[in-house]
Amino acid sequence: MPVIPLLPLFHKFNSQYFENSLAVNNQPLVKVRWSDNRLKTTAGFYKRKRINGLVDSEIITLCHEMIHAWVDRILKKNEIHGPNFLEKMNEINKKEKNFQISVRHSFPIERRELKYIGTCQNCGEKFFYRKRIKNIACKKCCVNFFNGSWNKNCLILFD
């Protein structure tokens, strides 16, 4: 599959949906580049770093990652798919006729089996994971008992 240039698409979306806030002097605030094929379980990612015929999945992924950059760099919020992300995603989806952005994708990506079971030490709910994750907490308990903030009382412990 040929690699399409991302920068023109980035500037188009930046102008259409982000009021040109993700670029200064026509230079993106973030690196816009193709993955080096190491991504196995996700379609794309936005990673915060300090920096001095198109396929629908590529367009959707780019726009999705631009929302992450906008939330982080412009709004200066530390959230993944939180309220600011969802609000911008819904705003774009209402305007867009050719594609719809979502939090989850349905691209054909091979996934490893869920082989680890973690249990919330607060509510006892069980969660299934592909790998053990340190210091992860039950979102439901953090929201219900600690105003949405991470708390050690809600840690998910693995068997």
C-alpha cells in the first residue's frame, strides 16, 4: 500500500476543525509521521514530546490523534478519551460527511489473548488484560469515591 503524505491532511484538518491552533507559522506543534510498523495493537498514537485515493482508516486515525494533540497542547488537559476529547470528536463528527471518528477502531489488528485477571481491591470487579499493568486503578471506584482521581484504595491486583 502506498504511503500518503500526512502533512497536507494535517493542515486541512487543523484549519477545518482546530482553528489552526495546532501549528505556528505553518509548522505543526507535534510530529506528524507514519509509524515504523511497530504498532501491533493500535491504529495510531499521540505521544507528548518536547519539540523545539486516501484510505478512510488513515484519515480517521490522523484526525483522532490530532484531537489528542489539541487536548494536550491547546487545552493543556491531561486526559485520554475524556470529556474534552469526546466534545471535539462529536463536534467534528457532526460537521464531517465522509468519515466518523470514534474512540475505538474496527481495523483488522491481530490481538493477543486476554490472559491476566485483575481484581479491584475495593469493589471486587474483575478485569481481563493482555499483560499485567502496575498501579492501575478501577475507574468506576475512582469516579464514585474519589471524584475521578486515581487512588491506591482502588488498585487492581493481579492473581
